[in-house]
Amino acid sequence: MGRKNFKRVGICLSICIVAMFFSSMAGAPVTSNDFSAPVDVDVTEINPNVQPSPMANPGLEEPRVWADDGDFIISFDDEPGLYNATTPDIAAAPAGSFNEGTVHAVWSEMNKTPADPYFEIHYSMSEDDRGLEWSNDEEHEGDRIISDTSIGKNMAAGDATCPAIAIDPQGIIHVVWQQAYADMTYEVHYSRSDDNGKTWTGSDGPGDILVSWREGNGLDAPWINAPRIAISTNPIILHVVWSELYGGDQMEVMYSRSFDQGTSWTGAMSGDVMISDSGSQEYAYEADIGVTRVDGRSVHVVWTQDEPSTGTSEVFYVRSEDFGDNWEPERPISFIDTDSNFVYRARVAAGGDFIHVVWDQGSPIGWEVYYSGSFDNGQFFTGEVEDTVISFPDGNDVWYPVVATSDWGQNVVAIWSEVDDKSPMGSQEIHISQTSDPMDPSTWTGINDDIVISWPDPNDATIAHNPAVIIGDTGRPQVVWHEENIISSQKATRNDEIHYIPATTFNAPMQLGWNFISVPLIQTDTNIVNVLDDSWGDGNTNWDLVYAYVYTGSVGEWKSYATFKPASLNTLLNIDNTMGFWIRITALGDGDLTFHGDYDVSTAIPLKAGWNLVGYPGQNERSVTNAFSGVPEFMAANGYSAAAAYKITPLAGSYMMQPGEAYWIQVSSDTTWTINW
């Protein structure tokens, strides 16, 4: 696939040179001479005259951790470009369900009848949260349509668009969308799968299920906005909200729910419930919904509309504390500033007693992502006092931010679309900002620099748009969006496809022989074999020997792990993101050793007086001087150099430290080095 993002850190040395280095490097701690070739390894296979290229700045600096050389396309690529896939959503089956860990995506896509094109709801799923294989992304699998196609075939305006997906505790998959009718009115439709996506009520019978109230005779809403769905767990109740053009000239937020897992809906049976204030005479746009408390008893809805008292545009909120039986009056939860610019499309994520709301808002230099949070189940929102900007204010407009949370609301991630300044073609890419301390606005990772997670194509200006995000039970975000699928720059008509990035991965370029590296991601399982497992890559980059210099108390010693030794003889059993190490590669595979793990916002590395072999678990490069500005005990840093006698050389203060590299760090006394992402 395409470019490689990270600096070349592999080295190819003879075993005898490596042994000389560790016994001769001036000032470095050496307490053991066991860094030598095992007797059953043919050292003549390693050419000491072949050295890698010196490390150099990559052609593109981003994305650092999420994407290496391309995004996954999870929709079937229908050429030519008539069958555009758009507005995806994503969900993961919860722990304890029969399909636990599976990932499911839906989107709207035009059908294959060019003479009478119309949109239907399409679907694909991955069997596990790695997302490396999807059910409907190849030609022999084709597209999986889950809505009732007869509606489009029999009506002049039969488009099914803007789907939303959720999965209940039993693993049943629920999808809602906005459906156009022949009389140019709209309703909310629904389809369900009880068998992990194999069959659907919409496409396999009995057909789409109506969620909203249908009056008929052309008296229904001439427009509705993108329905959203959330699920209470005990009892299982499905909640759906949407914005609807009401009374001819105002947009209000409507609500419908199901007590029988989608078989019937209160809105379709007895009428939709309006939960916004119709007396305000303001347009309520694109409502979103979430639930909190252990059982999902508290239901939270947000949207954007004008504030009547000031004429400003704000984020509004309503809450139900009894599963949707009763609703409190609406109120603004963004800061009301008479000079405020327009706000657009609020999104909410909820967990425990935490509620997180993001939206895009104009500023004097451009549109940015704003945040308002509640830590008491909606009684108070931080935005009522001051909104928080969580994107980097660089003057590039942001589009369509979305938010997800995990760990009962403690971890939060926001995703959006924005022009990437570092993309060679000025592509619009997917950006991220996240925090594990939402009560501290300064901890959002995206406020100091753009962090891009999609792949900026070096040859074409693409548009990555309309992202959706969840955080699965593993704690890692899963992201989908739609993007022009550019196979060739000469392609006359480009079609949008659904792109996906799985769990956080890091590709470290390797060379045969010895490589001096680190793992910049947090490991939930630090077993060395699992950390260095290449199954997140092509599975064919193999190693047989690893060395690390490890302190036990105040005593440092070389420890090793060899795949050819009995388990009882190995001493290096665990590695983490604080450590640097030497690893011997025996087979290159795709040329990368691929790690997986999680982000962190800050990592503390204890340093002992003398030399320490460490990693660099940061996301952004930083000069040696800057990285150690808060460590008065710092004395010197050494790093890899192909030209040095023993491949290690002193580093100048201006040297830019990189994730994935390893370093020798010298300090005058015991201290702690903290790397903030």
C-alpha cells in the first residue's frame, strides 16, 4: 500500500558488532555480557556491510498512530460513480450479548438502477473489533440492503437516507432512517436484525416498520432531519428523536419509543411526542439522543436553534428522568454570547452521570469544535458558563463533529472533518481530540495541534466527510466516514465509499537484523509475545530475539527473550510503552512490525541515575531540549545513527524525538520524565 509514516529505525549488524557495542559504549550501563549470538544462529547470514538509510523526516507527518498507508473501505466499490455511499453510522455489540465484540456499520447508498436511481440503507459487519475483515466489501459479497427496496421502486421519491444504528443488550441490531414518500413527505422508518445481520425485517420481511406518525393525504411533514436512536437497558426501551418541519413553518424535535424491541412504536400508533418548545417559534435542527444511569433511565436530547431572547444560535437540551414518560422544559446549554456566531449540529454521548455535547461553531478565524459537559446527569452543563474549544484554532473550518464516551463517561473522543494543512493536496481529513479527564478542559489532545487519523492521499485532494464514532468495550474508538474512493487520478466519475479505521495501531518499519525501537501505545497486556504480535499487520514480520536494559530497584541489567530458548531461560517477559529495546527481525513480511494499543494523554517514565534505555510514548515529535525542559537532572541523550561506529550517537538539543524510536537517556540522579501527548 502507500507511504510509510514513521522514521526508519531498523539496523542490520553482525552479532559480533552488536556485542562490541554493548560492552564498549562509553558511559552506558553494562552489567551483563549475555548480549551475544546463540550457538544455533548462523551469524554469517547477517551482512555487516549492509546498513539502513539514516533516519530522516517523513514526507508526510500525519497521521501518526491511526492510519499508516491507507484506510479500510468497507462498502463494495460500485463503479462508475453513480452509486455514492454516504452518511454512515457505526455500533458495536455490547459485552454479554451473543454477538459480543462484532462491529456493524450502515449507510445510505444509491441503488443499481440508473434509469430510476434512489437511495437505500446498506449494511456491513466485522466479526471482531479489529475491523480487518468486513462482510460486504468485496465483489462476490456485493451490497447488503436492509431497507424495503419496494418503496423506492414504486414511488417517485423513495430515498432512504441518514441511518442511525444501535445494538441492545441481547445483541439485536436496530436501524432507523428518514424515508421519502411519493407525495414528497417524510417519515422515520426502521429495520431490525435478530441474527447478527444475516436477515433484516426491512429487506427480508415483513418490510420497513414505521416509527413516526403517518397522517396521509399529503398532510405529513415535508421534511425531517436525520433520526437518532438510543437504548435503555433495563427494561429494554428504544428511543428515537428527529427534527421535523411542523405546522408549515417551524422545525421541532419529535420523539417515539418502542417497548418490544422495535416491533411497534408509540409514534406510529398514537402520534409523535413533541419534546421541544413549540412556543419558541424557532427552528430546532438535527436532534441527537443519549441515555445515562445504569439502566438508561435518564434520556438526554440536544439540538441547535436560535435563542429567542438574544437572537443568537445556541445548543438546547431536554431531559427525561423516567424512560421518556415525561420531559423537562428545554434550555440552552451553550454559553449565550450576543456576539456569538452560528452554531450547527450538536451531538451527544452519555455514560454514568456524564453527558458530553459537541457542535461546530463559527469564530472570528473560522469554525471550530466546541464542547459542553455535565457531570451531574444534566443538572448543570459547563457550557452554561463558558464553552470549551477542543479543536486546534488554525482557521480551517470544521464539519460535522461527533462524540463518543466509555468507562461510564470518563473517557471522551470527538471526531470531525477538516482540511489538513499538512496534506500535500489540501485534503479534507478526519481529525480527533480526546480526553480521559473531561472536567479539565486543558486535557483535550486536539487543542494544541491538529491530529489527523485518516490517510491524506499524496496524489489527490479527497474529501473525508460525515464521520461517526463509537468506543467499544476494548476502550478503543472505531470510526467510519464517507470519502471519494480514488483508484486512479484519471477516473472520470468518482464515487463515494465508506471508509473505516480500526483500533489504534502503529507501524514500525523494520529491516532484517537488529532494530532499535519502542512501542508508543499503552498495552493492556504487556506480555512480550502479545505486544510484538504482528497479527494487526500482515502477520508475516517475524522476530526471534529481543534485548532491553531494565532496572530492578536501583540495579540495572540486560534482559532478553528468545523464541528459540526454553521459556524458563527467558528473562524479558513484559514490555511497555516506556521501554526502548533491540529486536532482531528474521522475516520482513510487509516491512512493518504492527503494534496495537491505546492512546494516553500523559506517560511518566522513571529514570535512574546514569543511563536509561527508554522509548518515546508521545504522539507529536519534540526536540530533545523541549522534551526534557522540565527535567533538571537531564544530562544527555543518545540515539541511533547508521554512520556511528556502534550505531549510537549523542543527540543535539535540536534533534526531534519521534514515537517508535528508542533512546539512551542520562540523568544525574533519580527522577521522572513525563511525556504529554
